[in-house]
Amino acid sequence: MIEVKHITKSFDEVKVLNDISTRFEPGITNLIIGRSGSGKTVLLKSILGLYDIDQGEIWYNDRNLVELNEKERKKIRREIGMVFQGGALFDSFSVAANVRFPLDMFTTMSAKEKQKRVEFCLDHVEIQHTAHKLFPSEISGGMKKRVAIARAISLNPKYLFCDEPNSGLDPETATVIDKLIQNLTKEFHMTTIINTHDMNSVIEIGESVLFIAKGEVGWQGTHKEILHSGNNKLNDFIFANKLYAQLREEGDKPEQKQNT
């Protein structure tokens, strides 16, 4: 579980986050959404400790990140997996070597143990063994995302952060990646936070959705509630897309009685 309490963050006296409080539960997919410039990326980076906040608390279970020294923060970082927007794979490393990299850096595992863990992670993202020796330039965009996810879970993290994991993918592949992240979250009972602008992701896997508007909590709920929230700011954000506007209109129509 990750909980933030009354977070405030400013840059050059411009307040980007204003008194944000929320809770991200383990075992479900927690999504952060909002317009460009709303503060959602700053919130994600603040939770990660990449930005020092001006006020507030950031709790990783029973540990307040704000009060920890650097050694204690490093311990939390070892418990975090990160899926970057572009994948951030090493071009000169094979698929297997990319996944093994965190194990080489942060563990004392034997070569055999590392190989076993790499194969376990790649199996869980459904990458066939024949692809293990390929390089990023030789695989598709969807497979690159799978490799990035496999690398993110290699250290068996308690917390998983995903920054726009569907960026650059076609809708069908994006849905597959969404479901993969959701399944891994449940299987390993991770606290997963996904920063996204993809409404398809919200509808598919938004078990908990936090909407940020101008640096404040604009709304929070589930994917089952979001199309009928009654929140004007949220509606302006969602229904700018004509498809979702049509879905709302269809949902608001009374059912027509069939002639008998």
C-alpha cells in the first residue's frame, strides 16, 4: 500500500500539486489520469522520491519516505519496479540481458539463479524462449513493452510504477499489455500505479482511478463509475473524445420496450 497525505509541490513559486491526499491499494490497478500539465507526472515522480515535496507525507506501508535518510530510501527503491514510457531498454543488450540487468546490479545471485529468474519473468510476460537472444531492434513495440515489464518485476517488487505503458501501441496490443499488467499485479499482490492518458486503459483495468485537475484531486472512483460520475471537470476531460460522448448518450437513453 502507498498513501500520500496533503502533498504540495511547487516549481519557481508555481504550485503544481496542491494538498493531494489519496491511497493506492495492493493487488489492484491504480490509475492516475488528467490533462497534460495537470500535475499527474509530478505526482508520480514525487511518490517515487524523484522530486522532494514542499509539504505532506508519502507512506510506503509503515514508512514515511519524506523522513527517511538516503540509505533507507535506497532500500525502498529496491522494492520498486518501473516501466518507463519508451521502455528504456538497452539497445546493445539482448532481451535476456535487459531483464538480467537489475539482478546483476543489485543481487548476489549466482549465474544459474539469475538465468532461472530471467526465464521465470519472461515466461510470465509470455515471451518465447527463442526470443531471449534477440535485441530490442529485432522485436516489435509490443514485445519491447513485455521485456520492460519483465525487467521491472525481476527483483520481485512490492511496488510497480508504469508511466504511459501503452504509448505508441495499437489498440489491440495496448489492451494485451493492460491485461498483462493487471494479471501480474494480482498474481504478485503488488501496489501498481499507472500514469496514463489512454481512456481505453481506464475502461479496461481502472479498478481505482484518480483524476488530477490543476494539481488537485478532481475525482476518484472506479472504471464502472467514471462514465456517470456527474463531475463536470472529469466529464470535460473524458467526453472530449466523441466515442465516449456517444457511449454516455447511449447509456443515458431509456431502454425501449419491445413489442410483444
